[in-house]
Amino acid sequence: MPSASQPDPALRTWRARARRALFGLLASFALLIAILLINTLSSESHQVEPGTFEPLAIDEAQAVEHLREAIKLRTISTQDSAAFDGEAFEDLHALLERAFPRVHAELERERVADYSLMYRWQGADPEAAPIILTAHMDVVPVVDPEAWSHPPFAAEEAEGYLWGRGTMDDKGSLFAMLEAAEAMLEAGIVPPRTVYLCFGHDEELLGHGAVAIAARLHERGVEAEFLLDEGAGITVGIIPGIERPVALLALGEKGSATIELRVETEGGHSSSPPNETAIGILAAAVARVEASQMPASLGGPFRQTLEAIGPELGWPMKLVHTNLWLLRPIVKRALLASPSTAGGVRTTTAVTVIEGGVKANVLPSTARALVNHRINAGDTVDEVLAHVKAAVDDPRVEVSLVVGNEVPRISDADAPAFSTVARALREVHSEVVVAPGLFVAATDARHYEDVAAQIYRLSAFFITKDDVARYHGVDERLSLEDFAGMIQFYGRVMQAPVNPG
């Protein structure tokens, strides 16, 4: 029996084991911290180094005047074919001829699908794979002109911006491309490879113009190294943890699915209602759909986004982004907390239309809702439809697909073409961080998959959180300084050396 001054042997053994366990735990924790720090400190920037940049000689005031004239033309796309104004597109074609005489004298131009345009600029090396730059001439309708600070089709210049429908989406890009081409021609600069400039007239609808252009290119055996279309702007203050502007050079775009929820019951007078009306049944189904979001994922292009911006972040965000193998759940929760970032990690669900009832004292026999989904890479239309049916889980609600488009092909961020576009942007804006991404909206680019090895999407102007709502919304505008930079950017893309291979 141990004396009072000596501890029990079992207690000594327990204490020794506890010390060893504690030391092991501390050693494991220290090792984990060391691994996190080593990963963070050893992370290298993925940014391409810009080359030398000789700006094109541009009459910026004249370039703005050209764009101003274009904004005044109401090239509106509408679902009502009877409201289509072909004369506005004819006027835009005439403006292009007046504004860019050298382009129209020296490039081959074709009209496609009535109002779309395709230009071909023969490059110095006929054996090199060509490139394709695309934009669109049409704009979305204006719902409430009175809500605008400046009339949407007056093209007024104020506060360093040109205000009007189409400045951002997408006449600004179209005119920047042509201004760059005109300046190159005036300077006697021949692109190293053939350049196609393709401008659709109905991108905001179904893109029939782009489909026809792509078909014509395919018939002629065109195999472009890459295509560059509109995409997200260069974000400022939108991505958490990074002060520098970030350009998400999109490798693809989301798919889409519009799903209808329909309830049909017996109608009647509101004085004798059933326990559940058609509208009540539908409302409950809509609530279940909104409460059952598609699962989030940090894979695909969004993972590449995080990997690219990680080394550019400050502490502690840099530690988090360079150690996703451990901290992925934390990052996912943070991204899902904000609508502006949640769309990057999952298929979004938005109830956009609801109909039912025409009079206060009449029970409707039919109620319906439309739910629009923007499909993330890795999900499919069928999976989204199945998810909604499972969420509704009510035989009284008919769930059907109205229209669906699968996620287009995802391009390669490691292809030389990606570096070509990224370098061109950083030669104009050296402070910008370029990262792969996925564009959340639909573009004409998806129609060109058969004629371009790589397809990227980027709008080369700066946007803040406040600017996001201007797309298809009120007070659309384009910075005059940004417009000048866009011209130089497209000029750099067209002058970029041919990639080997």
C-alpha cells in the first residue's frame, strides 16, 4: 500500500499517459499550424507578367461620340416580333460604316441572319489559328424610363460616364473592338493571325444571329484558337479580402432551367372556400422550393478562382484560401452567406413569375409559378428538375420543365490562350488580378463551341457592387476612362503574338 506521501502507481501511470497525450496533441497542433503557414507563405502568384505596351493612338473624344450615337439607336430585343425595329439596326449598320471607314474598306464584311455582322481581317500568318472577338448589337427594353437619372436613350455624358441602355451590355465592347481595329489599320498594324469580329443582333433573345454566324464559320472549316465574348466586369470591392481589382476571365457560363409549378382545382365563390385553395397549395410548394436550395460545391471553375486569388490576398484571408483542403467548409459557409457570392458555388433558385386569381371574390381554378435556375458547373437540367420535384413532394402540384440549357463546355485555364487574354488585360491594367471563373449569365459564346478551341468571357470595364444592378436595370452607364482602356485591351488581344503549337 503506497504511503500518504507517495501517489498511487495507477495515478502516476494516468498522469504520464495524460502528459504524453497532451504533448502529442500540442505537437499535432503545432504541425498543423506549420503546414498551414508553409502552404500560405510558399504560395506563388498565378498572375502572368505583362509585356511591353505601346498604346494605340486613339481620338478618345471621337470614340465616345461614336458610342454616343449608337446608344441613341433603340436596337431593342423583345419577345414580341411585331415590335422589332429593323430600321434601328439598319441605322446602326450605317453608323458603323461612317465611324470606321478603314475597317469597312479593308476587312471582309458579311451580313448574316438579316441583321448580324461578321468581319474577317486577314492576319500576317495565314497558317496560324485565327481568333474570334464577339459582341452584340441588341439591348434589353427599358421598363421605367422615369426611374433613370439620365434618359436611357439620350446618351448623356455626366460625372465622367456615358449614360444609357447598352453602354455596358454590350455596345461599349462592340465599339471598343472596332475603334481598336480602326486605329491599328491607321497605324499600319497587321494582326499576326486572322481576326474575326462577330456581332449578333439578338443575343438578348435566343441568339439566332450568333447561331448563323457560327454555322457559317463551321462550314468554312474555321478552327479558332480562342473566342472572347462579353462576361463579368472587372470587380472592385466585390470579392472579400482583396483590395485589388479582380477580373474573372470566365471559362464557361452557367446553364439555365425554367420550371413551372401548376395547381389545378375546382374554382368557385370565395364565400365557400375549401381548406386549401389553388393559390394556397402553390404558395406552400413555392416556399418548399425556396427552402430547399441545390447543394453547394467548391469544385470546377470556382475552385480555380479561389486558387488564383489566394496568393494575392492579405492575412488572414490568404491563409484560408491557400488551405482549402482543411478550411473548405468555412469558406463555403462564408460564400453562401452573401447573395453576391452564393451564385458562384451552387445552382441558384429564383421564383420569377406567379399567377392565380383575377377577382377578390372568385376562387381561381388554376395557379402557376415559374422558377428560374442558373445551373452551376457539375449540375444538369435533369438533376435540377428532379430536385424541384422532390422539394415540392405534392401530387397536386404539376412540376414541368419549360425550357432548359445545359452548362456549356468549360474551357482550359492552363491553355496558352488564357494567358494571352490575361496578359493583354494586365498590360493595360497592371493592378488587376486575373482569375478563372464561371459567368453567371448566358451569352452568345455558347453557340461557337464547334469553331473555337477555347472560349473565354470578360467585359473589360470596372464594376462595383452598386454597378451590378445596372445590367438590364436602371442607370446603365460606362466610365469614359474605362471605355478608353477597353479599346487598348482589344487592341492588345488582336496584336498578341501567335502561341506555338
